[in-house]
Amino acid sequence: MKKLVLLGTVLALAACNETPTDPSDTGAAPAPTNDDLRLVGGYRSEDDWCQLTGETAFTGNFLDHTADLVSCPTGSNAAQTLVDDQGAAQVAETGGYTVYTIQRE
């Protein structure tokens, strides 16, 4: 019986040490933690974690009629693929999001 209790304790402690998954691999994108961003909708698809970003006092200086402004959760796989696949250039970070500009073709 003592071995069973010890095994249960070890398993419970091991579960506490799990590494969190990348937020882009689970559920819906987190909401920005401030009012700097106005997220309009998924950039590459409806459920894309990278969101087309509208004008606010914070983003006004980054808007350009020849480029899209897109915000992704900082450090996410979605952000990395946006940089790798679309040549996104980082312009700012705020509230857990990285803001990119992507030139339109």
C-alpha cells in the first residue's frame, strides 16, 4: 500500500512539471491585455492567431496604405510562420502581442 501511495505522489509531482504548450497550438487566441490593439480578424484564415490590426492611437504610426498591419501572440508558432512565409517585419510589441507589417503585392 505504501508503494501505491508513493507512486501516486510521484505521478502528481511529475504532472506539475509539464511544459506549457505553445498558445498557438490550443484554443482561441488570447485577448490583448491592453487597449493598444484593435484586432479585426484572422489574417490568413478565420481561425488564424495572427490578426489583421486596425487603427488605434498606438498603431497609427505603423499603418501604411501599401502594407497590412498584423498582430500575433508574442513567441507563438503563428508569429514565426508569418515571418517565415510572408516576410513580416516587426514594428512593435504590446500586451503579449508582436505587431508586424506585411507589404501587399
